Amino acid sequence: MTQPGFVTPCPRCGAPMPQGASLCPACAGATPMPAPHPLPSHGQSSSTQPYVAPQFQRQSGGSDGTEFLIPTNVSAWSIAACYIGLVGCGLPFIGLPFALVGLFCGIMALARGRKKRSQGTYGAVTSDIRAILGIIFSLLGLGWWVVMLVANIARVMHG
């Protein structure tokens, strides 16, 4: 029995899969691609037409966790800024390079997002939020380094 929104079982493990999925969500096994269908045309038989492979695209608005972690219609610069800045903030001893790269990616995301921002799309707003979070995380990571540097200098001078 299949769940709503799931139409075919995985040929590898038997778990229900979303319609048109190329990977099984349960076992991550690749599913066989459907056979291409010829395009009908006027005045020619279908056997002489070239085959056109079906197009598979990730649909936005999915309910799985990947839509939250790596959303569609969001700038790659802003996603990189958010995650790399988070690493730079969370790893104060080795996070300096991550904080610098995250800061750069956040600035690039805001600079490149002007066109989308003028359209007022959901992806533009989400990109801006992630870019700003990346900049904040990166600045916090850089702040850790400044605090540690000042503390070490003060310890050396007084000790």
C-alpha cells in the first residue's frame, strides 16, 4: 500500500518513492530512468523522430528536510555564507579561515542579490536572511579570534 504523494515502490528496497524521484529516500539507491518517448510531429512517422530524454528537476516546496537545509531558488553564495560562517563561529580555534570565507560569501550574496530583491520573491528574502546570518556568524567567529589574540598578548605582557 502506498502513502499519499508516493506512487511507486523502490526496485531496490521496496520503500514508497515520490513520483518522478531519481533516488530512493529510504536506501538512496538510484532508480532506473524511464525510457525516452519520441515526440510526435506533423507529417512524419514517430519512428523517424529523435528521442528526447525526460527532464528531471528538483521541485520547490518539498516537505522533506532537504528543502530547509538546501532550499531551491536561493543563492548559492548565501547558503555557503550561512554554513561556512556557522563553522567559523562554532570552531573558535580553527575557524578563522572559515569565518573569513563566510564573510566574503555573505558580502557576495548581498551584492549579487539586488536583481532578485527588486522582484520581491521568496528566494530573494531567504537569500538575504541566510547571507546576513552568515555575515553575523562570521563576525562572531572573527570576534573570538580577536578576543583570544588580545587575551594571549595581555598574558604574555603581564606574565
